[in-house]
Amino acid sequence: MPDSNEPRSKPGFFHSVLAVLWAMVGLRRGKAHRELDEHLNPFHVLVAALIALVVFIATLLFFVQLAIH
């Protein structure tokens, strides 16, 4: 069992992706996410947001093309 005095490891890219996805959906929980946000790497968040944006736009374009044809 880990000691509570040991520093927790930094969140990785996956945590940044989860934070961006939860922000896009608009469903975030209070204290746990605020604590995680303090330790997120801003570069990871930026990359995750750009990837999410590209996927979102591609999905919209796919459905528009599907509706047109």
C-alpha cells in the first residue's frame, strides 16, 4: 500500500485527453478534477485539444456528407 506522504506521479497524456474530453462534454466533477488540473502539462492539454478538435470536425464533415448523399 503506498504511503500517503509519497508524492503522486504526474498525470500523463492520457489524463490530459480525459480532461479535454470531459471539458468538451461539459461534465466535470469538483475537487478531484481541480486537483488533477493543477498538475496537467499544458502542452499535453493543447495537443489533446487539437486532436479532439480535428476528430470533431472530421466527424461533422462525415455526417454532413452522409446527409447530402
